[in-house]
Amino acid sequence: MSREERRAYQRMTKKQDPYALPGGPAARARLERQRAKRARPPAATVGGTGTRFLLVAIGGGTLAGLIAFSLAWPKMPLAAYVGIGVAAAWLLISFGLRLLGRRTAARR
């Protein structure tokens, strides 16, 4: 670009914001395509539930059940019931919180 062309271009764009987003439907469509390309790939799911969530829910329930079982150990039948109850409560709470989170996200 010659000096004369550069000066003509600067005169033409003198009052324009250099950081303004391009307008128009074509520019918006291009921005949407770029956003779609940058979107995260979906997480691996098992029945619509993430595998990481299932690992945390089942692993945490197992661990909480074993801890409750070991704390109530001297009385054997009661210890087993306590362990199973705590594990089931952990699973119910974790799935309940998951459902509650999905409901609040859907309302937004």
C-alpha cells in the first residue's frame, strides 16, 4: 500500500471505532459458527448421566457406608443396616442434588 493509499484509507476510517464488532447478519452468522467450533465436546455419559458423577456418587456412597459400618461394628446386624442406610442416603442425596441442579439450570 502506497503512502497516498494509506492516507486515503485513514481519512476514510477516521471516526470509526477500530475495536467495534462487525455488524450485519453475515457477521453474526460467522460469529455463531466460530462459537460452535469452540464449544466443548459433550462429556461421556451413561444413561444421560456423566461417568465422573457416577464414580463420585457410587464411590462416595461405598466409602460413607464402609465408614458407618466400621463405626457401628460391635453390634453386627445393626452395623450392616447402618452401613447400607448411609450408603443409600448418600446416593439419594447425590442424585437429588443432581436433579435439583438440572432443574435450576433449565429455568435459566
